[in-house]
Amino acid sequence: MHGINESFTLSNKEIEEYEDNRLASTTQIEVLEANLEREKLAVLDKERTLSDQQKQLNSFLSQLQEKESQKKIDQQKSTFLKNQIVQLTQQITQARNVIEILSKEIEQLKIYNEEDENKLEVVRIEFDNAKLKLEEQRNTNLEFRNNLDEARNKHVASTNKITETEKLIAVKESQHEALQRSAQQSMFENEERIKTLEGLRNDIAQTEEKIEKQKMLVDDLRRKEEENMEKIQVLEEKTEQLRQDLTNKNRTLDAKNNEFKLTKNMIDNLEGFPESIKFLKKNVNWLKDTPLLSDIIYSEEKYRVAIESVLQPYLNNFVVDTENEAINAIDVLSQSSVGKASFLILDYFKKTTVNNGQSTLDNTKKAIDVVQIDEKFKPLLSYLLNGIYIADEGTDVNSVFDKIENKKDIFIISNSGHLLKSDKQISGGAVGLFEGKRLGRLKNLEILEKEIKELETEVMHLKKITQDNYNELQHLKVNSFRNVIERESHQLQQVEKELVAKKSKIESEENSIGKITSQAQALHDQIEQLLLEIEPLQTLLGEHVGTANDHKTALDNLEIDFRKANELYNQFSQAFNQTNILFIQQENKLKSNQQTLTYKQHQLEENQNRLQTATTEIENSQLEIDILAESIEKLETELIESYKEKESQMQFLSEQETDYYKVKDGINAIEDAIREKNKNKQSIEQTIMNKKELLSELKLKLNVLKERLSIEFHIDADEFTATLELPETPKEDLADRLDKVKRRIENFGEVNPMAEEAYNEMNERFVFINTQKQDLVDSKENLLQTMLEIENTAKGQFLETFHAVRENFISVFRSMFTEDDNCDLVLVNPDDPLESEIDIIAKPKGKRPQGINQLSGGEKTLTALSLLFGLYLYKPAPFCILDEVDAPLDDANVRKFNEAIRKFSQNSQFILVTHNKSTMACVDSIYGVTMVKQGISRVVPVDFGSLN
């Protein structure tokens, strides 16, 4: 305790020193932060000035670039106009040649038209004569056809009447034969049905007798089945109840067996007891039967935790009769060096008188009244439990204790055992999971063994009753009449169906006999009627045959006359067709010559207009070329002045940037100093926190020592430390002496006979754990090695790709701009390239942009294309599709873009979507999309390679 006090004082002093250091560091940090703020304000002013200057320079450069662009545009426009004049001169020469040729062709076509008109008039006269003859012969043929159709219709009508009459006669004769056959068959069938009817009436009488017998048999079986089902239901309910009882008993028996095994195992292995007690129980013959205090006490389960909490210090004590037995056991322990043991001597308590104090307290029970113990141990237990009361469940211990007048030597403990209170102390806490399990183990084991035997007897009895009921139930189910009833009922239904079928058949036969008799009479009447109808039909047939022969003769004569007239008509028709063909051919020829003449005249007019338009355009272009020459000369003068102004502004901006970065470096130095001071401050604060934690631990240890002195030895810690006289020997000497004494104690005593067995067991466990640990360490090393290899491989491949793309980017960028332009790809964190961001730097000549937005649209596009082609060149693909990437570019940059595409197309095929004419002129093939009609598109391909 004295050492703890010294450590506590020393820790307080160290904390005060560290607090002073932290205060000094805080002051220094505040001074540096004030300087930093001043420097930041200064750098903000410089940065604002630098930004304004940069904006002014950018504005000037933008104006300069506009002038350069305007100059290029004027030069290109002048070149275009000169080329246009050359082309227009060529068009004028071609138009004059075409006009001369067309004039000659038009004169020749007019002569041809006059000749063709004369020929057409002659052919028209021949055509009209042939058409007139053909019309006259067509009218003659039409008259012959009408007469022929009338004769043919008469002949067909006569033939149809003959056919109809013959059909009627054949039908009547066929009906006569069929009626005769039906009449004979009906007579035979009627006789057979009469015989069948007599047999069915005899079968019905026998079937009715059979049905009555079958009904009586089924009713008897159903009555027996109902009685059997009632017995089965009663037995099933009884069997189910027995099974539930048996299950509950088995569960209870299993629980008791488990509890018995656990308790016996704890008793045999002395779990929860010190090694010294285990040694005495196992190795000293006369102490094997000597009980422990925890073994001789028994109580109800609800009081065990409370009793165990009260007797906790004494539960591991042996209970012996005399002092000599205890001394002998202590000697054995000293010789074996296996620890200490405590003993309760019964002779000491036989003469001890116990003051029971108050007889009863409200809402409590005396602890001595709730325990069971042999008579010889009662004086001991009366002494140990003297003045101890157990509060009823749900009762507040404090309220019970406050009501006691004389609180001396009175202890109140809660029913759950978590709180113990007396006039001088209070203790308690959480109740462990195994508390209450050590008390009365032997007694509990005897009770469990007895309960297990009783439960086993009950289980065997229930099993026998259940098996008997089950056997009887199976016997009843096997001897069920259900299948017999179903079989006999089915047989009864079959017989009833047969009876119904036979009765229906009798009715059907009777009806059939009556019908057949009626049908036979009707058939005889029909036969006589048919004979009367056939005779007049045969007479009418002869008359129709004579009329048909007359019509046939007249039809043949008319067909001969019509054939002759038709041959003459075919001759006239052939002559008309030949004349018609000649007329149409001559007419088409005349129309074709007239259309050609019109087309040639239209071409002549177009060429004359084109000649006049080209002359006017040449004059206008020459005038515009003169104006552009003056403008270009003026722009060149202005550009020379602007270049001089640009150099002076860039030099001034460079000087301001130098001053700005110097101030920025000073700010970085101050920030580094502040970070260093903050690190020192954090280190001091961490040390102070650790010291405070150590101080809290010392306070906790001191409180624990005070509480232990108070509870175990009933000593006030403050009074004890006030009167404690420490030896003058230094603390270090006392520690050395303590170590020597501990080593001597460890070297004393005989060899523990159980040590080898314990060592082997622990060594086996140690080897197993070490093996598992080594496996884990090896696995960890393998995983780390694999991860390192993967990371190194990925890093190597990434850096190789990065450097290759960077070189490609620089090369393409300079080809897109000029060789003096700068660009680069930079890793923000070179130490971790896989996770690092990549900065893209692009600085065209004459610009120092701080962001990509300060570049023009064309410069942004060329930079993006340079990076795209840099990636593309590292691993080219067979196809590359670019969609209108040249839209923001001017003519000069479009030419650079097209040159790059032409160069890269040696290894890949490029597909470009564009509206730029310069790009279209550089490709190998072009596919134009045009809309012929609204909503209908058409692709027009042109292969320039084939044209070349």
C-alpha cells in the first residue's frame, strides 16, 4: 500500500510537468499560426494580382490568336477564289464548245421530224381501212354465236330431262328393293327379340333374390365395423396419452441422468477446488472419506445461492473431528508442496455456545432453518450461520435491515445472493452461472440417484402398457371389416346394376317389338305405292329421248356455219394487228425525235446561262481578291506589334510568379513547423493520458486493497496506514529478498507424482497449439508473399504501360501542335502508382493555362485526341470509330488530324462520322446518307480507290 501511495504521488508530479510542456507547445503553435495567417493574406494579394495579370495576358493572347486566324482565313479564301477563277474559265470554254455542237444537232433533228410526220399519215389511212373490215366481220360472227348458243341450250335442256327421268326411275326401283329386304329382316328380328324377352324375365327373378341376400350380409358387416372403429378410437386416444406421458418421463429421466453425471463428475474430479484439496482426496487414505463443508450441507434449490454466498470462505474446508487429523494433513501438504488447505475441527464447536439473537425477523428466514445436515455437524453450522437471515423473494434487503433495532452481528442476504448487508459492511455483485452448484453435492447425488431409479421404473411400466395397447390396436386394425364391406358392397352394386340393366333391356325389347311390327306394315304400303309411280316415268322417258335427237341435228348444222365465219374473222384480225403495229412504231419514233429536240434546246439555253454566270463570277472574285490582299497586309502589320507586346507581358508575368512562389515557400515552412509542434503536443497529450490511466489504475488498486482489508480482515485502511511503520530497509533490497524467498519455496518439497502426467497433457496441447500457430504464420507469410508478387507484377505492368502511353501522348501532341509545345502525364503519388491519380499537362506554345477551360475548343479537342491516340498506339485495335471529333477544329487542325488518321490507318481501319469537306476528301471510301422522300433514307457509297 505504501508503494502504491508513492507511485500515486510520483505520477501526479509527472502529469504536472507534462501539462506545463503542453502549455508551452500550445503558445508556440499559436504564435506560428498568427504568422501563418499574415503570410496567407500576403500571398492572397499576390495571387489575386497574378490572376488579374494572367487574365489580361490570356485576353491579349486570345485577340492575337483571332488576328492570326483571320489572316489564315483571308489567305485561304484568296487561294480559294483564285482556284475558282481557273475553274470558271475552264467552264466557259467547255460551255462554248457544247453550244456549237448542240446548234448543229437541233437543225438535223428538225429535218428528221418532217419526214416522220409524212410517213405517219400514210400508215394511219391503212390502219383505218383494216379496222373497218374487222368490225363488220365481228358483227357477223356475233349473230352466228347467238344462234349457236340458243340451239346448244335447247339440246342441253333435253339431255337434262332424260337424265332426271332416268334418275327418278333408278331411285324408285332401288327403294323398292330396299323395302323388300327391310320387310324380311324385320320379321326375322321380331322373332329373335321375343325369345330374348322371355330369358330376361327369368334372369330378373333370380337377380332380385341374390340382391336381398347381399344386402343382409353388408348390413351385418357394417355393424361389426362400427363396433371395431369405436374400440380403435378409444385405444388410439389412450395410446397417444401414454406416449406423451412416456416422452415427458424420458425427458425428465434424461435431465436427471445428465444432472447426476455432471454432479458425479464434479465430485469425482473435485472441480472448483484447489489442487491441495484434490491431492488430499486422491492420495491420503485416511482423508478420502473426510467430508468437505460443501458436501455435508443440503438445502432447497432456491436458497442454495444465498447459503453458498454466505459460506463461500469455508466451503473448501475439510471437516475433521480432532486437531491431530488437521495437523497430519498439513504435514502431508508441506512435504508434497502442492498448496494449502483449511480445516474445521468439530471438537472446537462442541463446547461453543451460540447466541441465536433475535428469534424471527419480518419477511426473512433464518439461514439455519433452511439447511439440512447430520446431527454431529449441527454445532458447526449453527456457529457459521449464526445471525444470518435470508430475505424473502422480492423483498428489499435495505428496508428489512433498517427495521432491525439491534443490528449487531446481524447479516441479511437477498434471496438471489447478490447483496449481503450488516452493521459494518455491505457486499455483493453479479451472481455467476455456476453459483449454487457446489452446495450439498453428495446429498444431491443420492437424491438424484433415487429419483432416477423411480423414473426408470415408471418408464418401463409405461413402455409395457403402451406396447400392449399398440399390439391390441394393430390387431383391431388388421381384423378390420372395411375391405370386406367394400368388396361386398361393390358386389351388391354390380348385381343392382345388372338388375337395372336387365329391366331396361326388357322395356327396350318390348318397345322394339312394337316398333318392328309397325315398320313392317308401313313397308308393305310403301312397296305398293312405288310400283304405281314407276310406270308413268318410263313413258315420259321415251318422249324426252325423241326431242333430244332433233335438237342434236340442228346444233351440228349451226356449228359448221359458225366455224367458217370464225376463220374469216381471224384473217381480218391478223391484217389489222400488223397495220396497228406499224402505226404505233411510226408514232413512237416521231415522239422520240420531238423529245430529243426539246432536250437539246433546253441544254443550249442552260449552257448559255452558265456562260453568262461564270463571266460575272470571275469579275466578282477578282474584286474580292484585291480586297483580301489589302486586309492581309494590314493584319501582318498589326501582328508584328502584338508579338512585341506579348513578350513584354509574359516577362512581367514571369517575374510576378517568381515572387508568388517565394512567399508560398515561406508559408510551407511555417506550416511544417506548426505540424511538428502539433506532433510534439499530441505526444505530450498522449503521455498525459497514459499517466492518468496509470493513476486511475493505482486508485483502483488502492480501493481494492482497502476493501479487501475491510472485508477479509475487518481493518480500516486509513487507521492501518496511519499506524504502519515501514522498515528502514530500501525497497530494492526487500524486492531482492522476496525473490530469493520465493525461489527457495519453489525449490522445496518432493516431486509431485502427478506432475509428469500433467506435463505430458500440457506439452501435447502446447505442441498442438504451436503447430497450428506455425501453420497460420506460414499461411500468412505465403499470402503476404503472393500479395507482394501480384502487386509488384501489376505495378511493373502499369508503369510500363504508363511510360509507353506518356511517350505516345507527347509525340502525338507535338505532331498535332508544334515541336515547341509541351505536354506530359504525371503521377500525383509516384510511391503508390496503382492508387495514384494522373495529372494531364498540356501547354501549347505561348500559353500558361492553369486549367483546361482556358484552352480553346480546338486545343481541347486536339489534346483529347492526342491522349486517345497515345492509348491507341500502345495496343492498336483492328477497328476504330470516331464520331464527329473534327467538328471544333479549323482547317489547319483538320489537316493535321487527317494526316494522323492516314498514318495510323496503316495498322487499323478507321470509320469516321463527319460533316467536314476536308476530311471527306482524304478518305478511301465515303458513304453518304440522303433522304429521298420524307422518312426514307438511302446510302450512297463512293469508293475513291476505284476512281483513282
